[in-house]
Amino acid sequence: MSISDHDYVNFSEDYELNHHLKKVDKRQTESNRETLKVMGTELKASTGKTRLQHGEFHTYVSKQKARLE
């Protein structure tokens, strides 16, 4: 069974980024969404991936909560 597009984080959709902010109890601001995009770029670079699944991104964000307001 293949993974669908819904399993991957779409960094161009604010509602998806807001969902990740809600999961870590952080404010849904433009600044926080931009920080999540930076975090996504960092995680992609460190894992060598071009796309990130929601679960792996959430784990990374949870460990980096101090970077968010």
C-alpha cells in the first residue's frame, strides 16, 4: 500500500502548518508558520528526504518548541 499525499506535510498550506502548531500548543501566527517552514527545510536536509510525513515532522517540531512563540 502506497502513502498518499495526505500523509505528507504541504508547507505551502497554512492550515497544515496551523495543525502542527496546534498539536504543540503554539500560536498560529505568520512568524510561527515561517519557522515551521525553516524547520521543514532543516529536517529534509538532515534526512536527505524531499518530502516529510506528518508524524516525523511532528516529532521534530515537538523537540524544537522553544523556537516557536
